[in-house]
Amino acid sequence: MLHIYKKFVAAVCIFASLSVTHAAIALTTQEILTGPETETSKSFQKLPTPSPTYSPAETVSNTLNIIFGFIGILAVSFIMYGGYLWVTSGGEQDKAKKAQGLLVDAVIGLVVLATVWALSYIVIKTLAEQVIKPL
């Protein structure tokens, strides 16, 4: 039980460090593009921008892209976990087989996800062009 806890803590630490690194890069990029934030720049108020209006096809497409993105992250996480299990199997055949099975399942899931994403993209694009636009 303790080794599972250690693995979980290690995975959370890796995820947190990647998140912090990503946030730091994003903040640095934002500062490079817009310049450093100063008191003068804070005092200027931006005019409100109108919210974009999306068609139903774009709304469905954006929602599906978000869902597929999360599922893709989950599949890649399983691939990383399977690789970790394989590396730490220490020559034990049972652990290595379990890790290989997890890797194969995760890769199959990723391929299925990519296929479903491509099909949904084609269907939504076709529906948007053929059905929704003429209305």
C-alpha cells in the first residue's frame, strides 16, 4: 500500500511541476507580447469586447474538442504510468506483463480517440456546410 502512495505522490509532483512550468512560460510569453505590467498600464481600462457568437456546430465542435483533449491527456497519462510500471518491474514477469498490457490498452485507446475525433470532425463539418449554413 505504501508503494502505491509513493507512486501517486510522485505522479502528483510531476504533474504539479509541469503545470507550474507551463504557467511560468505562459506568463513570460504574455509579458513579452504585451510588455511588463506597470502602474500606467493598469490605469488604462480596456473597452469591453463583445462576446463572440458561435454557431451550434462550432459550439458542439468546441465542446467535443475539450472532452477529447481531456481524454487524450488521460490516455497519455496511462501510457506514462505503464512505462513507469514497466521500468520499475525489476525483472518480475507479472509486473512487466501488467505494464505491457496497460501500455497496449492505452495506445489502442489513443488510436480509437483519434479516430473518433476525426470522424466527429468530418460529420460536424459536413453537417455545418450542408444543413446549418443553408438555413
